Amino acid sequence: MLMNDGAGAPESLAEGSAGFLRASRAGNLEKVEEYLKSGIDINTCNANGLNALHLASKEGHVGVVRELLAKGAAVNAATKKGNTALHIASLAGQAEIVEFLVEKGANVNVQSQNGFTPLYMAAQENHDVIVVYLMNKGANQSLSTEDGFTPLAVALQQGHDKVVAILLENDTKSKVRLPALHIAAKKDDTKAANLLLQNEHHPDVQSKMTVIIPSGFTPLHISAHYGNENIARLLLEKGANVNFPARHDITPLHVAAKWGRPNMCNLLIDRGATVDCKTKDLLTPLHCAARSGHNTVVGLLLTKGAPISARTKNGLTPLHMAAQGDHVETAKVLLEMNAPVDEVTTDFLTPLHVAAHCGHVNVAKMILDHKANPNSRALNGFTPLHVACKKNRLKVVELLLKYLASIEATTESGLTPLHVAAFMGNMNIVAYLLQSGGQPDVATVRGETPLHLAARANQTDVIRVLLRNGANVDAKAREQQTPLHIGSRLGNADIVTLLLHHGAKVDSATRDCYTPLHIAAKENQEEVAITLLDNNAPLTAQTKKGFTPLHLAAKYGNYNVAKLLLDRGADPNVEGKNLVALLLLERGAMPRAAARNGYTPLHIAAKKNQMDIATTLIEHKADTNAESKAGFSPLHLASQEGHVEMASLLIEHGANVNARAKNGLTPMHLCAQEDKVNVATLLDKNRAEIDSQTKAGYTPLHVACHFAQMNMIEFLLSKGARKDTKTEVGNTPLHQAAQQGHGRVVSLLLRIGASPNIISQDAQTPLSIAEKLGYVGVAETLRSLTDAGLNVDRLADKKYVVHSPEVMQEVFMSESEDEADRRAAKVWFYAKNLGSVSSEDVNAGKDFNEEIAKTSHLDQEEYPSGLPMDKSMEAEHLQLESLIRTTQSKPLGAAPSEPAALTMSDIDENTGTMAFAFQDQNLVRPPIVDDHVPLHAGFLISFMVDARGGAMRGCRHSGVRIIVPPRKASMPMRVTCRYLRKEKLVHPPPLCEGEGLASRILEMGPAGAKFLGPVILEIPHFASLRGREREIIILRSDDGEHWREHQLEATEDAVQEVLNESFNQEGSQFFIPVE
């Protein structure tokens, strides 16, 4: 408090208030404090309503403002005109004061009497830093003054381009953040755009990648989208590129056409836009307009010279696009302008196929009225009627039949529209086709009727319709399989009952004498077995090799079915093939005899879990610790397969639970590799070592972490496994989990105390490994727990060497089923003959079904669990489902069937690096001919090639094909190849986060073999779509350890150069280059 004359009397109230305000304005903190101690009213103000906080804020006196607020000054107190301290500080450009006031609760959106906000004040005076701060704190730039002025308007009026840009880029009405010039283009704000262009803003500035706006769009693209002609003219006058190619080479004209902006199309074309400009996928503006159904724009573009038959990369014309979008009037415009009505895509799809697929009956009628061929065939043999039946488009089916579409049209594998509808379960279409003259017993090339396919797809209602319309209930396919065999295998008791009620023969046998009861026993279908037995299925029927249903139930460990059969009177003592082993032993066979790989009969029995044979062998003194050439014992094999009873039998008879193979693997390691906790528990009870190390230093915990076997990881940790044991290269289990990108494993190890700070001999921590290999999620988990000061090697240009534990890799034996030995002898059809695989028993296609199931997502819908054993049904559907799904010409076929399923073509001079020995019975030699034309032959896993060259296709279901041109083999050589699983390799191909294998790994031999020129290798593959895009990379390894990208592109020219006109037209039309 100020004192007078030193006498101690206070100043008058008016004088004290004035002095207090003067001190605040001057920033005299000491005097301000004295006044406050004297009890002066802290909110006292002058005639204009300005108080001490207002004055101190205007002048930027932070100390005074802090003291006033600390002593209770009202932060939102207003002057007579309604201005707060925040208004005043924002107007004066006092950024520090603004921040302090907001922190203390100042209202950022408070309005004065005339509607001014602090943001308006800052924008008016060009205080861009304060504008940014207020926007970040929630200031609303939409609040306007009484005169309707917004902060953006006043900034434009004052010419503050930096503030204008900030406000535009933070426009809360926009769904995404765009550059200022883009926002001006969207709003058609020529004034703002003109100001920005005058201040070093380029007219072709591109947007960043967002979910809503594709990467690379310029302001002209935006104005084309919204049809804002004024801003477009300004941009073009300022030098904007009228043909600017954004991402995927999309130009402004593409955008204007897509959104139906005829005014913009006219303007752009008049200013030089290329009317037939193409995107990366060869889409023209006419494609875009046709797909969106903009008739006016379509007509305009055609009058401007747009090519009416322009084709995308996949061969789609504008008429295909109109058909896909169900745009009847657009289709009419195109057809009246003489668009080819039967133009085909690269997969031979016509616009009518597309309309049938989408169910667009009106467009289909328009196309048919213009003389479209109703029986045109796609590459897979499907007619529009096939397509409509597959997609359950009843109205289209009715229309096509009215226009004389062939109801009996077949693909090259023999599928009729009725087959397709039956398999897909489209009951109404099945009934309509039958009423329209469809034959219920027409057979495919494999002898399968629609009833077979309906049974395979578990379509009970369709089966009922077919049977009521005279379908032969005992129709037999090529292997003498009836629908009842198929229903028994799939375990559908309702279908089995329905077939039996319609007179199906319960004792019908396949070519190998399998009855439905054999199948049910083998597949453990207890409910089906009960139904069959209730209908007098024979218990004593035998297969060609003498198996009864009880034999099969016992062999495959199907306890419930075996018990059922015994309860129904099956003879438990009937002889089976296991007695052959006993007979051989009784006649002097050596139980310890070893094969070339060192396997004894006990090894094989242990792997196949043949308990009776193993018991017999042990009784005849078989060695339970016998070692293969690689040092593996029968217990290793039983552990890997998870056969706990077999492992128990071996241990009871002296098997060493800690037996070490030559690479140091123990049975516990193999349990960890395969997640066999049941056997691991048994091994632990018998004192197996938990932390035994291989030659490379890997413990079972390392192995389990490498393969992400969570159950084994938890088991080993519960048994006291050391969590930080190091391998020879210094890797801990956490290193292995990070290297493989197993986020759950990493989290678990960290949770139980594994150290993330251990550095390997490669100078790597788990975090650095995850970062190098691109595992973002794993890296984030590790980053917060890893010491930032660790000296690790994160050099970006130094590749990380992947370390993997030893695994058991031995060629065991043929895995073919007893009754399916002839499966491999069947060859696949060539590409145009959509593939099928035959089987001798009804289970022959089980493994193949599992492979097909993996690719079902390419069709964008899940098939029923009982997929066909042959590929014909899937192959012909796989292509078309996703073929017409996208508006872009991005591969309209996600993964075409054969031949297009074999699109990962690769031209390579090396056959591979690793040779494997195979049994001679798997060798198929090409016939000897004198003709110089290369041979076309099938092979199982090996084939001979000489100077004539040839085209060899794998006879198994892989579909691999190798084309060796003439005179490219320097000498006769045997080529071997087989599929491998990634997890079985010691050094699998490295995959980053978000990547996955598009096919199994193909291993080829002999090692080091070279041809005299390029050869073609076709490998079937699949890959999922992400955002309508996919990228396929071919990796190769010449030594089995180091992987590199195979750079050579199999373009059409390259393929033709390799073929060099040596093959006939029929053989060469199936090569489809990879983009």
C-alpha cells in the first residue's frame, strides 16, 4: 500500500485505484503487491471497464498477470464492450500471456458485444502463432461477428496469407486435413485461393495420403470433384497442369467424369485435357463416367472423341462398367453409339457375364435386345447362365432362358448350370432349371451328377429337390462313389438319412470296395455310422486290401465308432494287415532292419502311431533307442507327432527321454516345435531335461518361442525353464520371438521377467531386431522396456541375419493313403481344361480340400465345409467371384483359376539348389518321339529333360508347371521338386509384419544345375486383397540359407522370347505374364 508523506495514511480510494491500474499497466510488480496487501479491490477498473488484468495482459507483463490471477482476479472478466483479458492479449500479440490465461481457464470462444472472439482478434492482427495455439485449444473459427465476419474473412480482408492458410487447413467442417489451397478449391473460394497463389502457393500442390482423399490430388482435382468451375478457371490461369497425374495416374478429367461434372469436363477438355488419358490400370474418363452412370458426361466424352472400346488392363470396356453399375440408360447410350456388345475381357467375360454376376436384369435385357450372345463362354467355360446360377440371380436366369440360353451348356470339366446351382445351394434356381428341362443326372467328366455336388456341399434342401425330380440316388462317379459315400465322409446324418429314405444302397462300394460304413468309420462319423447300421449296413464288408469298418476305426483311433461297431456285433478278431507284420516276424524278418535313411520298422510304427505293430516289434527285441542316419530315435518321432501312448510304450521299454540327434535335438525340442504338451508332460514325468541345448544352443523354450507355440511356452515356464538362456550367437528366447514377430510371445516373456536388454553377438537386442524386420507392434511393446542407452547395431544398410533353431528334416516315406495309391498317377488337365483330381477312395481329396479352403477367401465368400474333392468346382468359381467386384480395373480377378491361378510365372535359368532323392516309382518319363516339338508330360516329383525340352505339369494337386524350350538343356538331367512348409525350414524366407506366403515354398534340384537359357516356372498362388491392392514378390534361395528377391519380370514379351515359337499355339496360349 502506498503511503502519503511517510505518515502512514492511505491514499484516497480513487487515487489508490488509479495507482493500482497504473502499476499493473507499467508492470511494477512490487507496487502491485503493495496495493493488493492494502486490501484494494483486485477487480477495480477504469471508466472503460479495463481492470488490472486487462492492462497487464495488453502490455505482456507475465509476472503481474500471474500475481493477479493468484490473488483471485477473474480470468474471464469483461470490459464494457465485452472484451476479456484473452481478447486483449490476442489482439496485442502477447502469446505467452494468451497461453497462461488459457491454462488458468480463460474461455477461448468467448464473444464480445459485437461478436469478436480471441481468434478473430489474433487473425485480424496476423498473429499466426496465437491463431495456431487457440485452434489447438478448441477455438471455433465458425463463430462470426454481428456483421457476419469470421476469422478467415478478416484475415482475407487484411491479406494475411499465413493466417488464411492456417485457418483453411484447420477447417472443422472438413472430414480430413487438406492443404489450404485444396480447401479453397473445395469451397470454390476464389478470393482465398487468389491470395494464397500470390504468396508462393503452387497451383499443383499435392495432398498427403489420407483415407478419404487419395494421395497426390491437386486443387484442380478437388475442384473437378465438386464441380467448382470458378476456382478451376483461376487455377488453370495460374498455371495448374490440366493433365496432372495423381496417384495411380488419375487426372482431373477422371475425377470430373466419375462425379458427373459436365461443366468441368467441358472446361478441362477445352483447356487441353486428354480425353483418352489412362490411369495406371488403363481406365479412361469414359470408363469412370460409365461406371457411375453419368449419361450426360458419357455423351459429352463420346462427342469429344473418347474411344468407345477402350480397354482396361483386364480388358474391361465402358459397356462392362455400365453393366456392373446397373446403369441402363448409360448402357443404352453406349450401345446406340455402336459399342461392341460382345467385347470380352482378358478372361473372356462379356458385359452380359458382368450383368449376370451382379444380378442386373434390366441391363442384361438391354444387352440381349442388342443381340448379345447368351451362350458366350468365359475363359473357365462359364456362360452367363452359369454365372447367374452361381450368384443365385433367379430373375437373370429366367431372362437368359427366355433369350434361348443353353440350359445344357457345359464347361470343359462338364459342369452344367444345374451343377453350379446345386453346389451353391441355390434351391429356387435348381427347381426352375429342372422345370425348364434341365437334366438331373447329367455327369461331369469325373462322372459327378448335381446330386454328388449337392451332397459334397451339404445342400440338404437341394438334394431333396433333385430326388423329387427323379435324380438317380445311386449315381456313380468315376471312382464308383455315390452321393451316399460323400454324405458319409462329411458326416451329414440328415443327408445320409434323406438318401437312404429315397432308396440309396447302403452297401454300395467304390472301386476299392469302400462302403459308406467304411468311410464313416475312417472319418469318425459316429452319427452317420449309427444311421447306416440302423439301415443294415454290412459290418463284414472288406476293401480290396481286406479292411473291415472296424479295422479302419481302430487304425485311425476312432474310439467311439469302434465301440459302436463292436456293440453291433463286429468281429474283433478278424484278420487285418497288421497281422502281416506278425507273420513276417514269425518267418524271421529282422525287427531292427533299417531303411536307407536309418529308419527301423519301429520308427515308422512310432510315427504312424501303430500301437499293435510297435508292441509286436518290441516283443521281438526291436531297439527302442535305434537311431536314424540323422540320429533320431522312435521317441523323437512319437514326440513330434504327439502320440502320447506310443511315447509311453517306448519309455516303458527303455527309450531314452533325453536322446540327442546329431544336431542336438531331443524329444522335448520336437514337442516344443509342434506344441505337443501331452507328450512333453510325459517326458517331464520321466525326468527329461527342460533346458537341454542343441549344438547351436537352442533350448526347448527357444524353439517354442520361435514357432509361437503358446501352450508349450507356458508349460516349459511352469516347469522352471530358464527364460534368458543364450544360444551360440547370443540369442535368448525373447530374441527369437522378436525375430519372428510373435507379439503374444514377446508380451508373455516380458511379463514373466525376461530381459529385453540382452545384446546378442550380432550386437542386437530384441528391440533392434524387431525394428530391422519391420515388426511395428512388437517394437512398440519392447521400446518402453528397453534401455535406450544400449550400444546396438541399427545400421539401416546392414541386413539382419535371421537365426533359426534346428528342426527335423528327413524324407520319411510316401504319405498316400492305403486305398489311394493311384491318386498321384492322375494328371491335371491343361489350363483351359479346368483342373480336377481323381481319387480311388472317398477320402482321396481330403488334403486337397484343405488346400482349396485356404484360397476360398479370394472368392469373397466362404464355401461350406464340404468342398468338392476335385478342383473343378472351385477353380471355375474362384475367378469370377471377385472378377467383377471392383469399380477400378485393378485385377478384376483376385486369383483366376487355371490357367490364371498359375500367374506367378517366373523365368529362371536355374532349376534350384537342393536336390532330394525320391523313389523311382514316382518317376514319369516322357515318351520317346522323333518329333522336334517339345513334349507335354505329367510328373509327380521328378522328370527327365533333354535337348528336346518340354512342358511338364505336376500330377499332384499343386499344379506346378515347368516349360523348358528346345536346346536349353546341355545334357539329359533329372529335375526334382517338392513343396515345403515355412515352419519346417531351418532358414525360412524372412517376412515382415503384414506379409504372408502366397504359396508353399517350392524346392528344386539338382543343386547347381543350369540350363542354357531361361525356362518358365509356373506356381499356383493366392494373396489377399488389402484396399483393393496386393503386391507379390518372388523370393529365391540358392543355398537354402540366404534369400533374395528374384528381379526378372515375366512380361509377355519375355515369355514369348523364351518360347521362341517352339510351341504350338495351343500350348502357348496359357502363359499369362505377371504385372
